[in-house]
Amino acid sequence: MKIKNVVDYMLEELDKNGVLHQKDLVNIIKEKFGEQFVFTNSHGTLSIDRKVIREFNKVKSKDILWNKETYCWR
């Protein structure tokens, strides 16, 4: 699997559902694509790898925004 596969999945899910909640997405990414695309942050919480996030931010449309309060993309 490659980062592009994860990003493509994220874009498809966002298009289908209109929202991507990080807390749900991180577990799906781990199960579907592998542990190399997630990490445990300094708070002990599982997070999406920064390389995935950077690539996602490069290819997503400008209409897709990150909501800091709800930890999701819309």
C-alpha cells in the first residue's frame, strides 16, 4: 500500500459522506492500509501519519476544511 491509496480512500469517503471524523478514520486506516500510516502521538492517541495528512492537504479541494473543534474534515 502507498500513501496515495490512503489519500484516495479519504477523498472517496469524504465525497460519499460529506465529513471525515479523524477518530473513526484513524482506526479504518490502520486496519485497511496498515500501521505504517498511523502513529501514537504524545497524548497517547492514535493519529493519522503526518505524511498522509500532508499529501491529503495537497490534493484536496479548497472547499474541504479542517474543523479543529470536532476533529473532522468537511
